[in-house]
Amino acid sequence: MIRLENVSKSYPTSTRPALDGVDVEIEKGEFVFLVGSSGSGKSTFLRLLLKEDTPSTGRVHVLGKDLARLSPWKVPALRRQIGCVFQDFRLLPNKTVTQNVAFALEVIGKPRGTIEKVVPEVLQLVGLEGKGGRMPDELSGGEQQRVAVARAFVNRPMLLIADEPTGNLDPTTSVGIMKLLDRINRTGTTVVMATHDAQIVDSMRRRVVELSQGKVVRDQSRGVYGYGA
Amino acid sequence: MRAQFVLSEIWIGLRRNATMTVALIVVMTISLLFLGGSLLVGKQVDHMKGYWYDKVEVTVYLCGETSSAGNCGGKEVTNDQRQQIGKDLAATPQVERVFYESKQQAYARFKEQFKDSPDLVANVTPDALPESYRVKLHDPKQFDVVASAFQDRPGVDTVQDLKKLLEPVFKVLDGVSFGVLLFSGIMLFAAILLIAIMIRVSTFSRRREIGIMRLVGASNLYIQLPFLLEGAIAGLVGGVLASGFLAVSKWFIVDQRLRQYIKFTTFIGWGDVFAVIPVMVLTGVLISLVASYLSLLRYLRV
């Protein structure tokens, strides 16, 4: 599903590499927490999976493809199989909930009939039935993140990448979002989630990969956030 | 590819940048109008060349009492000289036809030419005008051969080439055509810069949408197409407006003015205008597309 082989990434503006010899393999259907302090390389890790960036050295395989050999015009096809959720939701403020979710399908050229069928289904899945006509600013933070999850999942991706999806949410709302991600994971979608939220990691008891200064310092199935926590 | 979605994106983009779109259309219109104008002036020159070169004659003026040329020696041409020159002209291979024009005929033509200035005609008598041979050449460019053969003959005053007289006129018109083309080029350059700014602004104002499109795997074409078509539409509208203005200008300047007052040449017709219009519209659309694409490469990293 995902395999990083001895991956390093240096940015020209920094003396220390953002990732330093990372070897990680993630199987299909896994739920993996990526933990570590700010600047530990979590975001770089996720960017490499999307081919938003290329590694300085090493190989990245995602969904059976060697990203170094993936020609630029095939990158969109890769991204269609990956859903993304972010801390700041990234909804379009001038579109309704339904339009926001439909946008993700429209821009990859899905026929209108399909869109009209699957958008209400996914809104129901994330618990937003009846709110399709709302604008994002009429929703709570938790609801907005549900819209973002719906948008990420509406095309039924093989892989869902979440970059601190609960970072802007209160603990109770976060639990709701985590239940949703867990439900999505149970449909067979692999989930990779970067987070700072110790409580969530400890309660879910899933695989934990900890990064520190660009190195993998811990890779533990059914792990917790940190030894000290 | 869903046409309706692309069209609505284009509409949103054009409306969001309404001021800039209008500016672009205005600049496009002006530059394309001048492009068309330049092409039409060029066609007009061709028309005039065709009209005049068809009539172009070399005139061999014969010596008269008042001739000042060296080989006249202040004496009028003799009958023998006149006949010999006529025969030799007819025998020259470059010559197609030779007509003799007597003083009386020259006077008649003079009167006809200057019938609007009776004072001038009153002051001229048939004797003051030179007799001449009007020579039609197979190829107007062969003038020099004829001129050098007859220039220094006794009894010949001067050899005059109508083409040499017309050449400066055509040079001026060619210059006008080039100047207008240059101006059009400068305006088109301004249009290209406007497109670059427009793309920069509209990619910035739509950066959220673009970010999400990239993220969910929209193809480059899908992301770029609305921007490309925005530019192309502005180019198309500019081209169509410019074509309209060009047609109106042709009607107003050529048909309503020049044709009324200037009778000695033919003018461009509607066929010429319709030949220029596709060039203008295509230039507008293609320049917009190329400029948009190059700007997108710069401001929209996919």
C-alpha cells in the first residue's frame, strides 16, 4: 500500500533534513497514527505520499506505484485514489455543503447522475443529512470537518490522509470525527493520520509511528501517544 | 469533461475580473482593428499597383522649341528623327505597343486632365506641350533598357517612367501599412501583458479552488481550461468587435469618402475586408490562448 525505503528529504533553507532515512511500510486497511512534535517531519511525510514533494533520496511507493517513476500527468490519477483532510478544513466558503462535496467529483469529470446519487449518500455517512444546503460558515467546526471528510471520501479512495484533523476541535467533537474515520477505515480504506492528540491515540490503540527530527524513533502496533504520556 | 461546469467556472472568472476583462477586450479590439487596418492598407496598395502597373507607360518626349535637354540643341525634332525613333521603338523586343501623341493630342489630354483649373488651361497653347511616344512595355521593370537606348538619341528630350513617379506613392502607403502594423504589435504586446496580469489575479483569487482541485486529482487540463478559455473568449470578443469596427471604417472612409473624390484608382472591396476578418479573429484568439498558457505555466504550478 505504502512503502518508504530509506527516504530522506532536505529543504534548501534548512540545515537539518526534514526526513532522515525513513523506512516505513503500511499495509492495506491499516490505521496508522503519525506522531511527533512540530517539525518532526510529519507533514513532509504526508506530502511525499501525495507527490506534492519528491524525496531527496530513497523511494516512495504508494498504491503500488513508484512515485519517482510516475510521470507528472499521472499524478492526478494517483490523487483521485487518495482522500485528504486537514486541520483547517479547506472548504470553499462560497459553496454549500453539497456543492463543496460535489466539487471534488465535478473537477474530475464525474457525470452529473453519479454526483447526484453519491453526494447525499456520503453526507448521510458522515452524519450531515439535511444540512446539504448550508454554507460552511453556518456550521460548527466539527460539522465543517465532517464536510471535509465527506469530500475526501466521496470518491471512495483507497487511502485517506488526515493532517491533524482534530487540531481545531474540542475533545468531544474530536471523538466524533475519530469515530467517523474509524468507520471509514472499517470499509477497507487505509488511514494515515498525523496528530498531536495524545488522548485520541491512547484511546484508539492503533499502530503508532513516531517521528523525531526526521527519523522514525518508534513503530508500534496498538501503540500509545508517547511513553511519557 | 463536463461542459456546463467548465462554462460556469469561466463565467465566474470573467465576472470576478470584470474590470480587467473589459480592459483586455478594449485593448484587444484596438490592436486587432489596427492589425486589420494595416492588412487592408496593404491590400489597397496591391490594388493600386495592379491598376497602375497595368497602365504604366514609358513616355519618350521629343524635342520641342523650348526643350532644354542637351541632345536637343535647342532645335525641334526633325521628321526623320521622329520616324526613326518610332521605328526603333517598335523594333525593341521589350516593347509591347507604341503610340504617337502629337502636340494637339497632348493638348486635348491636358485640357481634359485640368478641366477644373480653366486658368491653367488658358495659359497653355498646344505648341507649349511636347509631342511624345507612349510606350507600353511587356514588363514594366524593363524600363532601364528602353531608357538607356533612347535617352541620348538626337531628337529625344527625356524618357519618363510612370512607374518611377508612382513608386514614392506606394512607398508612402507601404510605410503607412507598416506603421499601423507596428502600432498594432505594440498594442498586442500590451494585451499580452494584460493577460498575464489577469491570469495572475484570477489564479490568486481562485487559489482555494485550485488547491482543492489539485488535491482531489483534477487533471491539469481541467484546472487550466477555464483560465485558457477566459482569455480566448476575451480575444474572440475583441476580434469580433474589431471586425465590426473595421467594416464600418471601410464603409465610412472608403465607400463614403475616398471613392467619391478619388477617381483615378480602384479601391478595396468587401471581399478584401472578409479576407482580413478571419485573420484578425484568429490572431486575437491564438494570442490570448498562448499568452494565457504561458502565464499559467508561471503562476499556476500544477
